Amino acid sequence: MTSLERHASAERQPDWQRAFIEALTKPDAALLGIEAGHQQRLDVYRNNVWASLISALEEAYPVTRQVVGKRFFAALAHDHSRQHLP
């Protein structure tokens, strides 16, 4: 998908959906309109999303993970996932 196609697709999304996606992709972003207790749930959900993306890359590239080490691979996988959301 090209950046133009992504932009057109993003314009069709409701505002709350764009805000939710943005809140997931930014580590300390708050989602406006939800209670403080629910904000903590968002933090847990956000953590689970990133952990699953990193885990998927670990499974796809086990040799790379072994060569560079777990911590470095996790950092690379996190950066890659932020730039290339599924």
C-alpha cells in the first residue's frame, strides 16, 4: 500500500478510530474521552500489541535474533513495527 493509499484510507476512518490508533502507536499518549481507570487498560492493551508484533518478528527471524541478541532484536523489532504497522 502506498502512502497515498494509506492517507486516503485514514481519511475514511472515524475520528475516534484514528485517535485510538494514534494512542496505540505512541507510548505515553492518552486517549481523550475515557476515564483514568480505562487509560490504564489502554496501557496494558498497547503493551500487548507491541509484544505480539515483536514476537511475530522473533518467530520470522530466529537466526537474526540469535546473532544480535534478544534485547537488541527487541529494540529493532519495536522500531520496525512502529514504522511498518500491519
